[in-house]
Amino acid sequence: MKEPQPHTPAEPVRRDKSVRRSLWLLLLLLVLTQYPLLTLFNDGTPFLFGFPRLFCYLGGVFLLFFVLFILLASSKE
Amino acid sequence: MEPWLVSTLILAAYMLLTLILGWVAGRKLEVDVEDFFLYGRKAGFLVLYLAVVATYHSAFAFLGAPAYFYRHGLGFLDAGCWTLLVGILTVIYAPRIHKLGKAFRCLTPADLFAAYFRHPAVRPVIALLCMVFSVFYIQVQSMGLGYILHSISGARISYPLAVGLLLGVAAVYVMTGGLRAVYWTDVLQGVWMYVAVWLGAAYILFARFDSLGEFWRTVAAKSPAHLTLPGPENFFSYPMWFSFLIIFSMGVFLQPHIFIRFYTARSSGMLKRLGATTPLYLTSLYIPICFVGLAGVVLVDQLSVPPASADQIFPALLTELAPVWLTGLVLAGAAAASMSTMDAILHVNSLVFTQDIYQHYIAPGRTGAHYIAVGRAVIFVLLVISFFLSVFEPKFLVHLVALSSSGALLLWPGLQEILFPGSLRLGPRALLAGIVAGLLALLVALFWGLTPLGFHAGIWATIINFSVAVGAARLWHEGGAELARPFRDALREEA
């Protein structure tokens, strides 16, 4: 009869590490792509013209950033 | 009471408060180099938080940033992105800087580099880079302070006297209480400047507009280009946006007066929380600044005294629209922003000179009291130099100031290697080769005004620095496991 295999925590740790890395990449992408995202709406009726629209967008980005950021900052390395 | 006297008295009250805080901090001081220069490595979360944010935002946030919105429109929302990036960098790098700084008893950035690369040329090169690239910031801040006091007093206090007074106040409290005085005054300055800028912006907006929607529609009708990218003068192209993003995040993060903040934290876990929350302050400060700059676009024609330059738009709007007490409060906030950066740079330059140059090469093995006395003398010398630079404003300084904002980026490859030991496999010669190549690129690009493909000189210098350092490391095979092992172990032990 085969001995039961000891539980190895390596797999969850690896998965956790790759999730964290993906979140960091997403966060960086979020910061680096703001210019192209804002200019996308610059076609005659600029996105930036609408005050509520602009600040809803910026508020949304900021919120998303903080959710991601707090997730990452609170995770154990 | 005369309006100018009310504003001047508010500024005087602010200066008096900082002096009292400096005096109280000085009474708590122990005769210990770490206590004087690094707050005994026991800064708590709130004090460190306000010290970092107040130091990060300088006179530029009050005078320069509204000018950018006023001239180039919403492209300056880039500031929102680079302040978020500062938070990310703090979470990634700062806990490691703290752990290694504690493990190797580092006081300065050069201490960390010298401990890792173990080569006699590394310490003086890093120390000189730190001093050269930050010392001219003192002059920029003291000029800002001089203009604020000079204009708030209706030119009754001459510009040289104004510079001398405010520089003197900052130098006195730094000499008295060391970094503890810098941190305690930062708490006051950080709160004051944040409240002041929001109050000032709200007053300007609601004095002339019924709602934010009406304000926005007026801006769109008056100058639609201010609400588009790349802005009315085509300044904010993507390369320029990207350049600002890197220079004002990593470039400022690596400056020695910010860098040593991370040595002073009580724990490295606290620095993660600090990184996650500093953008709340840093980013949101630009919201009222954005409104002020755009209000300037709409209201500038209605001002009886138009601003002498774009940098004067915020004071000009306040003087015209706000009550005198509010003008005094906001301009004292601008003085707080300048002073909180200037005192930090005065302090760090005194630390770098005393620790990296004086203690290592001129007078090793003296007592802590002796080094503290030397540190105080260095602050006095810096005060005199800054005074003369601010009053005479030599023309070459324009280049040096531009150089200082990008120069700190030269430390990046070395720091990457130290904090992630062995990641670039750099040795000391590769590190120095990269720095020299990057510095040459920076000097050539800045003095000849070159911006290839629209990117700022600082970006090119960073790319060249990384490429030469990594290429030289592969060629010379001098870095690697031997240099990296003690640092890897230290990071593992502390984890």
C-alpha cells in the first residue's frame, strides 16, 4: 500500500505569487494607459468636456486602483 | 488693520509655530547620531505619513502645478498618475530599503550602495550625486518662499530680507531638533497646506460660479483646447506625459530626502500601509489645483492686476477674489509646502556630508556629539550658499535645476540590484560605468535642449544608464552571488 503523500504548500504559494504578479501588472497597465484611454474620447466631442463624465471616469479608475492596491499591499510576501 | 498686515501676521504666526515645534523637538533630542539624523529609526505611521507627503509636495504644488493647468490644461492630470505610481513604488521598494538599512546600519543612500558593492569609489560617487542633485532644490524652495513673503507684504519686506528670514527660520529649527524637528513641523505643514489649498480653490470657484457644471461649461466655451489632449500648446504629447510620469515618480522617490524617510520607519510592514495610502493625499491635492488653474483660464481677463507670470496665477486669483485672511492662510500653506521640502533637503545634505564625506575621509572615529555639531555647521553653510544663490539667481542654475529632477534616476539600476539582490548581476565597475554614461547623456541632452522622439532627457539618461550597466556587467562578470548573498540573507532573516 502506498504511503499517503505529504501535503506540499508549494502549489498554492506559486498560484498566490502568480496572481499577485498579474495584479501588479494590471495596476501598472492602469497607470500607463491613462493617456491613450483619455485621448480615445478626443474625437470632436471630447470626453474631457463633460464634467460629470470625466470625474466619474477618474473616480472609477481611482477606486479600482485602490481596491487592487489594498489587496496587494495587505497580502503577505 | 491694513490688509497686507493681516496676511503677513498669519504667515508670521505660522513661522512662530514651526519655531516652537523645533524648540520642543530639540529638548527631546538625545546626543546620538541616529536620533539627530534618523529620528532614532522609530517614526510612527502618522508622523511618517505626513512627513512623506509634505516633503513630496513643494512650492511646485502651489505655484507650478496651477500654472501647468492654466497653460496646458487637463494634460497635467498626469500628476494623478505619477502620484499613484509613487504609492506603488513605496509598496515595492520601501520595505526592502528599511530592512536592509536596519540590517547594515545605514544612515545615507551611499551607505547602502557601499555596503553592497564594496568598492572604495562607490561611496563618494553616490554621496556626490545625492548632494549635487538635491542641493539646488533648496535654492528653488527659498526663492519661492522669498516671493511669497515679499508679495504678501505688498513689497514692504524686500525680497532678500524675505529669503533670509524664511531660510533662517527653517535652518534654526533643523539645527535645533534635527530630523525630529523636521518631522514635527512636517505634521503641521502637511495638514496646513492640504486644508489651505482646498479652502482657497473652493472660495475662488464658488465666488464666481453657481456650480461645478457651470464652471466646466464656461471653461469649455472659453478655451476648449484646455480640456483636450495634448492641450492648447501641444505640450502634453504621450512621450512628454510618459516622461513626467517617470521623472516625478521614480525621480522624486529616489531623491535622498525622500529615500532616508524609509530608514526612519518603526517597521517595514508600516511602509506597505504608507505606500497604499499616500496617494490619497498626494493625488487628491491636485483636484483643487486643477480647478484653480482652469479658473485662471476663465477669470484672468477680469483681474485688475494680471499675474506677472503663469506661476503667479493662484496668488493673483486669491488677492483679487478672496478675503484677506484666506489669502494669508493659503499663502502660509504655500510657504509650508516650500519649507517642508527645504528643511528636508537641508537636513539630508548635512547628513550626507557629515556621514559620507566628513566621517569617512576627514575625521573618522570622533564622538556622536562631534558629528552632530558638524551637521549643524553644514546646515549653516548651506543656508548661506542658498541665500546667495536665491538673491543673485545665476543663469546656469536653470540647467542645474532641470538636471536635479532627473539626476536621482541615475541611482535606479544600482538600487534595483541591491533591493532585489543579483537581479541585474551588477558589480561596482558596471554600476559606475552606467552612472557615468547616464550622466553624460543627461548633460548633453539638457544643455543642448535635445528631446529625441519627444521624450525628456531624464528618460534617455535612464535607458542609457541601464543598458550600459547591464551590458558592462555581462562583459566583466564581476557581480553575482558573492555580492548578493549577504543582502539576500538579510532580506530573508528580516522577513
